[in-house]
Amino acid sequence: MKKVNLNVKGMHCASCVTLVEKALNKTEGVNSASVNLSTEKAQVEYDESKTDVSKLISAVKGRGYDARVSTEADKTLEELEKRQELENTWKLLLFSVLLALPAAVIGMVFMESIPYAIFILFALATPVQFISGARFYRGAWAALKNRSSNMDTLVAVGTSAAYFYSVYVMLTNPMADQYFETSAVLITFVLAGKYLEAKAKGKTSEAIRKLMDLSPKTANVVRDGRESVIPVEQVVVGDVIIVKPGEKIPVDGVIVSGASSVDESMVTGESIPVEKTVGSLVIGSTLNKHGSFRMKATKVGSETMLAGIIRLVEDAQGSKAPIQRFADLVSGYFVPAVILIALSSFGFWYFIAGKSLAFSLIIAVSVLVISCPCALGLATPTAIMVGVGKGAAEGILIKSGEALETAEKVNALIFDKTGTITKGAPEVTDVMPVGDAGINDIMLYAASIEKNSEHPLAESIVRYAASLGIELKEVLEFNAIPGHGVYGVIGGRSVLLGNRKLMEDKSIPFTEHEARMQSVEDDGKTAVLLALDGRLAAVIAIADTIRPESVEAVKRLEECKVSVYLITGDNKRTAGAIARQAGIKNVYSEVLPEEKAKYVKRLQNEGRKVAMVGDGINDAPALAQADVGIVMASGTDVAMESGSVVLMRNSPLDVVKAISLSRLTMGKIRQNMFWALVYNVVGIPVAAGLLYPFNGWLLSPIIAGAAMALSSVSVVTNSLLLKYRRL
């Protein structure tokens, strides 16, 4: 399966979204298609052997909309197009106001005192109807060709009814009531709503723009021994780049000479600069603070971490949350239902209640105009765009609307121990020989065999040996035993290094030293056993201290009614000691990496919504099994691909923030949907004349138009308020 993003132009409401989505989903070879009104994008997953991009674009164009592939190079063009569209809408709105305002004044105040007033109103209203209103006619015609209807249908039918009735009055009885100013003001109000809505929607994508603005434009590259400043787009992998104090790092790379401190807050959200020396990885677009250094480019263009983050945020903002399906379902039936209600209202008042044609017509127009489905269509995507953008600004990357929605429901959260609750950088604290071997000999064998291992504890043993100035030896027959330890032959001696299970499997006695190991583990340290030639030689104590913020994170999660669990391959005593320090009551210990997913499933079988927090590498199966996989980024590409939420700061507190962000965003979506639905549930009956028999009150089409325009703006504005909420 392949994925592609399409830019879709010409959509105006939720009905348009449904139409485009159906067209894409009906195309042979399409697995899934999701269309977003706010971003004007379609995310399509398709089978390359059955269809291609040109067929997908044809399917969209066949429905009367324009489409093209969204590429990295298009981003600037998209911004320019949106600005141009906003400017054109503003000019059209200004044109309408200049004509509709005098029309409203004449029609409502001076109708009786100005001679030939109806002809003046005709001259003022006609340009508004057919120049300013042309977009609504085009949209309605496109929908009609597809045997469908949308918001443009409602506006076009409603204003045309008022306008052409007024033309009929002007030609047959100029002294009768006319509604030229009504149609002109209605179109003006709808345009005003469209302009305000577009301007507000532009603010929902500020997170993307801010990220894109961070990219430096040039790089100081050394080629053939000469320095030259070139556009950053021309940098290639392997280039050596000079970065001076105060400059932005052009691309991702590794320092080859020099040292500095780098402000990585734009990626991680962490304000404290990070010290960098030779061999350190540096991220493109981060800010070099003090020192000068040379770096080798390792990733350029669309491969950099910033480009990956931008893609991830864009995809998430363009995705749909499951709750959106409800809005899509409603919008599919909404416009036809409204037209039916408008016709029924007209028929009731004209044929049954015996009211005049003008009276009945205005009621029908009011029903059509007040029933805008835009607010319902914007309720979910605008909130998701703002929520995902706010998360990105806080160093929390949420990969999809579905993940954002699911995180709200989490009531059980499993922390992997190493690198999440703990710092993930363990250190050797004690070396306890058993027998005649000295500390240097013990560390020689331990570090030599561990240099081939990728286990986090291995690094601490190798670092400790290096601090003692020990030169490591070659290892033969190296074998890593997952969840147990390592085996090898060094200098003709067989070496085993690992946990109790390894010693038990190899029949190496260690029980007489159990008290010493328990003492170590009671202090929250891990006891690693070294055996030489089939006999226990040493107990090495390694401690991975908990992160300072872990205690507060656990406390806040429990306040949010989330049960917290710790899962680790460590034994019960070590796991228990770490859990006590962090304040975690539920512990799964001595769990192999491949078994972690089973513990996630066990909680899910109990009816829990489970989030798994891991490092994105050995926790991949558990992260995939969980309802929400939360990954500590740790600067790795693997972490970006694992799980559905990436925490760039590697802080447990950001787990709390991610859940809080989900709850706030879903709250906004429900508020938006409530107001969008209530607005129509209340507005349509009032517009249909429900209150008229009781108090003689009718809803003016002009007021209905203003209310319709404001409904969409209010939904977007409510979503934007999310930006100012504290997590």
C-alpha cells in the first residue's frame, strides 16, 4: 500500500468533504481516504497495482473539485495561494459591503421617501447577487451535477428566491414589498463569515508555519579546502559545515571538531542548552549558542528531523478522529433535509395557513440560510489542528486524530523502567569480587564481552572499565541471550555475564551470595553476575536512578484517575525499589521484551484503555498492542516510527501533558459539536415560524444570515482558545 496527500480546492462545507471522500473511496484500489476541510487535504492509501495518483485526481475532479499532489515544494505555493484567496475574499467582501449597506438603508428606512427606490435597489443588489454570489452558484451547480447538495446550494437557493421574487414584484407591482436588500445583505454576511472563518483557520496552522520558519536559508560549507556560503538546499550528505556562535545549524549531522552548547528547544521543547562535543549528533535548525564547531552532514532536505516533524504534524492535523464520523454521517443527510424543511414550511404557511406568497417565501429563505452545515464540518478538524499544533510546541508529537481521541480515554498506563521512569544512563556503583579475581580483571572480562552488546547496562560497564584505563580484549563465540545476558570466550576462558536466570540455565551456583545480591537490589540497583570457566567470579551492582520528575508525573496521573504500572526485565527487588521511589504501586518484573505485549493485552482484557510508555526500540510490540503507544524520542529515528505519540523531551511529565491535551481537545470538539447541533436544532424551527402563532415573532433572513456566518466563526474561535490553555 502507498500513501499520498492531495491538495483539494473548492470544498466549502462538510457535504463537500463527504462527496470527495466517497469519490476517492469508490475508486478501485483505494484502501482508505480521509478528507479534511480545514487543511483542504485528502490522505489516500491505495494499491499501486490497481490505481495511481492520476486516477485519484480524476476522481476528485470528476466531482467538480480541483486536486493535485501535495509535495514539499508546494508548501510555499500553498501559503501564497491561501493568502491570495484571503485577499480576494476581502476585496469581494468590500465590494459587497459598499453595495449592500446603502441597499439595506434604502430598503429599511427610505423606501417610501425615495422615488423609484425599488429600481435603485435592483441596481445595487444585482452585482452582489451575480458577482459576489457567483462562488455560491458555481458550488451549487457542481453539487447538482453530482446529484448532491451542499452549503452553496442553501445560499444560492435562498438568496435567489428573495432576489427573483423581488424582480417579479418590480416588473408587476413596484409598490409591493420587495427583498432586494435581503438577498444582498445575506450574501454579504455569508462572505463576511467566510472571510473571518478563513482568517481564523489560518491561525490553526500556525504551528506548521513556525516550524517551517525555523529552517536556515544558507550553510557555510567547506569543499576542496575552501569555505563558501551556499543555499541550504544545495548541501549534500558528507559535506563539512562550519557553524559559528549564534548561527542556526543548517542540517542534521555529527560534530567532527570543536564543541558548543546548542539550544534544541524548537525540537524538544527543553529550554536548557545541550552540551555538544566531537561525535555528538546535532539537529538541523537548532541554535548554536556559544562555541564554534565543524560538523558532517548526515541528513539533508526532507530527511532531516525537522522535516520529519513537520510531516508528522501535518499528517496528524489532516487526519480524522473517530468522532468525526458522526459529523460526516449527519452532514450527508443534512442539506437535503433542510431543503425539505424549507419547502414544507413554505407549503404550510402558503397553502394551509393562508399567508401571502412573500410571507411564506421569506420563511423558506430564513430556513435555508440559517441552516449552514459548516460549523458541524469544522467542529472536529479545527480542534485537532490546534491541539496537534499546541502539542508540537510543547515537544509532544501526536501522530493522528485517532491517537488524540483515544488518549483521552486512557485509564491504565504502563511505564517501561529503563529510559522512561529512570534516566536510562545506568552507572556501575559496586564491583564485588567472589574469590581471587581483582576488580581490574573482573572489569576486563565484563567490559570486553559487553562491548558487543546493545543492552543499556552494557554501556555502563564499558564506560566504567574505560574510566579505570582498562584495554579490552577480543571476544570469540559471542552470543547474546535475550532477557538473560551474554556469553563469549576471552583469552581461552569462557565468560558468562547476566542475571540469575542465565546462571541457573548454565548450572552455575550462586545461592551462597544471594544475601549480598538482595542487599544490592533492595537499594534499587541491578545485580549483574559474572562467571568465569563455570564459576561465579563477581557481582557487579549497576544503578539507573529515577528521573527527578517521575514522582510528580506518577502523582499527577493518579490524580487524573489513571492507574500506573511499571514493567521491567529486572527482578522483583530491583523493580520494587524503583517503583517505591517513583510512587508506583503496580509492578510487573522479570518480563522479557517479547512478553510485554501480553501484559498490555491482559489489562485490555479487563476492559482498560491502556497506554504504553517506552523507548520505541525493544518495546515496539507492546507499543503496537497498546491503545496508545507513547515513545520517549531519545533522538532516534526508530522512536519517531514507533507508537502514536512521541515525547521529544523524554520527560515522564509530558505523558501527563499528552493525556491532558487529549482531554482538552476532545472537550473542545464536544463543545463545538454541541453548539453546531443546538444552533440548528433551535434555529431551524424558529426560522420556520414555530413561534409566530404564539407571539408573532419571525426570524428575519438577514438575522439568520448573520447567525449562520457567526456559527462557523464561533466554532473556529472556540478551537483557537485551546492554544491558551495550560497543560
